[in-house]
Amino acid sequence: MYDVGMTVFNGLAWAMATFLVAAGLTLIFGILHILNFAHGGFFMIGAYVSYTVMIALGGALPLWLYLIGAMVAGVVVGLLGWAVDMLVFRRLRDVDDAYSLIATYALLLLCGGVVQLIWGLNYLGVMPPPVLNSVIFLGDMFMPTYTIFIILCGVLVYVGLELFIAKSQTGRLIRVVAADPWMAQLLGLNVKRIYLFTVILSFALAGLAGGLLMPNQSLSPELGGIFLLQAFGVIILGGMGSIRGAFLAAIVLGLIESFGVYFFPQYPGIFFLLALAIILLIKPEGIMGREQTA
């Protein structure tokens, strides 16, 4: 039971860390229908911004200052999202998808260059807040408090997005525009403003994820690609544009990867890819079917 419990716990940790990164990526695809390869780069920038805030305030900080650093990262990256929408995304809305992929991949490379220019090539890191740098024992199981915190953050982000999309007026407008932007414009909705808000929120979620996951990473210019493949796998399996589907897919893939590594520790990472391929062969439209923002 100890082994099963720890394997499930590790799978949930993988799932929620990946979902934190995938949430903004899912949102931006659900309404703009752009596969944003640059998302990993802005996640990385968020992690570096949070690192800079924490170092400026003294390194290992109380939990509330660590959370402020993560929120500052979200705000900074959200503002970068505003600039990206004005300069790039608005030019991609009426062009072929291939151009969108090329443009966002170029943005990813630009993010790596900016990180190298500002923070250099050395690996950087910082410890979690002291309150999150301990272990909780549950019987024979030991669970790092930081990992528990990340799992809770993933659940809270999912619940928050679900409530926002389903219950708020802005969320309902986002769903209308995602379903039929042409009809929404005929009805008098400011589609460009809703697009802009969605981009800023998506980028802010990437920055927030970077800030929250930063203490668990060795920061380097390669960080942007580490979670990007996992995040894309999650949103593809979940059903392109479905927040609920991405959340469920993250849990499914996280548990499969965790149990795969438990039984075959010499093949880390392969079970995520195998599971993704097999499930998509069986259900190519993803867990939640057609694309949606819900």
C-alpha cells in the first residue's frame, strides 16, 4: 500500500504541475485557436521574474511573500501578453495555421534569447519557503509539503477557471466568442477586447505557473521546453480547448507516467508518450471531444 500510495501521490504531483502550465495554453487555444508554442517561453520568464523578486527580498521567504512573487510574475507576463497580442496575435487571426506555428515558435526562441541576455546561462535556483520545505508523514508515506501545495494550487486554478468560465459574465462572453466570433460581433460584442483579455489571462496564468513552480526547478534558458511537450500532450488528449478535459487528461497521464516509472524506472518519460499515442488512437477527438472553452 505504501508503494501504491506514493506512486499515486507522485502521479498527482506531475499532473497538477503540468496542468498549471497547460491551463493558459488551453484557454488561448479555446478562443483564438492558436497553438501557442511560445507559452513555455513565457512560463520560463515568469519563473525568472519570480526568482528575481525572491532574491531581491532575501532568498528563502515566508509563504505570503513567495505568493506575492508568483503574482508579480503573473502580472509581468500578462503585460507581455498584451504586447504580444498587439504585435503578433492580431496579425495571425486571418492567416494559415502554419504561419501561427512558425510565429509562436519564433517567439519561444526570442524568450530564450531574452532570458540569456538578462539572467545569463548559469543554472539558478532558490529554496521553497520554510513552511513548504518540510515533510508530512501519513502512516509510512512521506509527502513533501511543497508538492502538496502544488497539487492544491492545480486544483484551485482548475476550480477557479471553471467557475469563471461558467458563472461570470465575462466567462460567458468568452464562451460565446469561442463558439462563433462572427455572430458575436454581429450581436454587438467587442470581439477584439475579449480576444485581448483572453490573451492577457492566458499569459498571466503562464507567469503564475512559472512563479509557483520556480522553487522546484533549476532555472536555465532550456526551462521553456521542459513542460511544453507535457502541456501540449495534456491539452490534445483532453480535447483541444477544454479546460475540464485538460485537467482530467493531466491526472490520467500523470498516473500512467508515475506507475510506468514505478514498474520500469529505466524508462522515465516514455509512458507519457505511449499513453498519449494509444489513447488518441482509440479516441482521436480527446477525452472531452470537440474543442470548447469549458
